[in-house]
Amino acid sequence: MKKVLCLVFAFILCLLLAACGTDKTDTQATEKTAAVQAEITETQNDVSEKIPETEVNNEKKESGQPDASAVDKGEWIKAYRDVLLNLDKQDIELYDQSPKFCLCYIDDNDVPELVISLGDFHAAGCYVFTFADGRALNLGPFGEFGAITYIEKSGLIIDRLGNNGYFVETYYRLDGGTLDSILDFEIETLDSEKYMSDGKEITKAQYDSLVSKLTGGAKTVLSPGYEKCFPVSQESVDNNLR
């Protein structure tokens, strides 16, 4: 009888110990989940602080630049013409394909930006020139496959570069001739989706939320591809830059 009672007590003790262990494991798992969520929330807050309020509503900011409506059309046409007809003197990396050009309205004034498409292959992006301070300013290369992504009349340029499931996506704002980098993301999609910002991992939902905040929900536009742009020649410049 004593042996039976001992076995019963031992069985009950095992059940109690198992229950305690489960509770401890559940508690640890809950604490770990809460810690991870807190870190993700902190990361999102840190990233969100980098987005100026004007990025959310695309409001026009005060600028020391002259009102674009007061700029003589002949001024920016002459400046862009000089760029196109003297590409060998510009800080532009040219490829085997002859460059082409188009005009796009990227910032929030009535003077378009000059977009020079370098080719129709992956590594060939575009050089963007804006007119400010009475001259054409080279903002540098963006995009791939001879096109750039932007939101018209907002000043927002989205530069996405990468291959084989890894991409770097950078958001720039053009305002008054000044280009500022706002935020960048690292995106991996090969094996599983992974999103990073400022060296910290964020969720897909947080990435979508931040992009929505950056763009204000506005539709992105892809500039005309290489084949739809105009060739760079005296005749073409005279006919299409006016």
C-alpha cells in the first residue's frame, strides 16, 4: 500500500513540476515576444522621425529660390541645351548606347527637370538636372533600365537598385535646387522577405506604412524609357527642347 501511495505522490509531483515548467516557458516566450515588439516599435518610431512633415502632405515649403513662374522659359531651355550639346564636359558616365533625353516635372514648380537616359539595360540609369540659381544643376544618377521613379510635382525621387533578390531603395526630396536623402531601405526577397532601415529590421507592414507616409499615398510615375526618349543631336534638341 505504501508503495502505491509513493507512486501516486511521485506521479502528482511530476505533473506539478511539468506544469511549473510550462508556465515558466510560456512566461519567457511572452516576455521575449514583448521585447521584440518593443524593439520593432522603437525602430519604427526612430525611422518615422526622419520623415519631414512635408513628406506626408507634400505641402509647398518656403524657399529662398525665386518663384519658378518668374523664371524666363528661355533661361532653362538654354541651360538644358548647353548640357545636352556638351555632355562630354559634364560629370556623366556614358555607356556604349548613345544617351537620350526627356523632360519630367519632379519638383513642385513649372520648370521641368532634364532627365538623360543612358541606355535600356540594367546598369543604365538616368542623370537628372534641375534648374536653380540660373543654371542647370546635376543631381546625379538614379534608377535602372534607363528610367527613374518619382512622384510628379512632389519633389520625391525613389531610387531602387539591386539584383538577385537584394535591393536598396532610397527616397530623395528635391526642393529649390537642393536634393536631400530622406530614408533608405534594404530589401531581401530571394529566400524570404526581409526589410531593414537604418540598420534595423522592420516588418513588411511597417515598411508599407513608412512608404505610405513618405509618398502621402500619391501614385508613383516611371519616366519615359530609353526607347521613348529623344536622341541627343542638334536637330532633336532644337525640335524637342522648347
